[in-house]
Amino acid sequence: MNKPLLATLALTAAVAFAGQASAEKFKATLDAKSEVPATASGGTGTADVDYDAATKKLTWKVSYSGLTGPATAAHFHGPADASKNASPVVPIPNIAASPVEGSATLTDAQAADLLAGKYYINIHTAANPGGEIRGQVMK
């Protein structure tokens, strides 16, 4: 191979590797006992969350079942540990049907809270307007 082609291949591989290195994977398991205070719901859910530090893009796929009624809202909340409540910081639109996928761009402060394990996902219903199921977002 010639030197320019080798240099191009090396640069392409470096860029691809750098892009992969900045992506972090998180997961949340949502249930009623994780709510603060806990609810009596039999609902459960999961969230697969990715964060790309290079672009500050947060992406998610949230699935749930067994709620007391239709989901009326969902958010990432923070900063808070698992025993505390916090305000919504990133809305999860179109939550009425499971699963739901979406994305948002985080601020530096939001990214720091996410990476520190200080975000949780909360799904709300009419019967539980403060939140029916919840799960801490963890690496």
C-alpha cells in the first residue's frame, strides 16, 4: 500500500475508535418500590440509555408494563440519589405507548450529574401523578 492510503486508513480507524470511546452505556430498572415514597403499583420497566460525551447526546429506549393506567408523563429527574426526589430535567415525550425512544442534548452540568449516577427515570400516571415507577440510571 502507498503511504497516503495507509495514513487515511489510520486516521479513519482513530476517528472511529475515538467516537466509540466517548459513548457510555447506562441502564435503569423501574419499579414501584423505588418511588419515594413507594407506590403499590405492579408496574415495571427498563431503560437502556446511551450518552456520547463528544456530542453530549443522550439517547434512550424505555419499556414498561403493568401500570395502573396510561402513562401520562415521564422524565429524567436529578440530581438525586435513589432515596431522594428531584425536579425533572429531561422530558421523555410520547410515553403513552411502550416502548418509547428519544434523545436530547445535555448541558455540562446535566452530563456531570448523569455520569455521577444522580439521574433517575420516573413514569407518571393519573393514579400516581408524582410517579408510579422509578429507576436510578446507572452504568
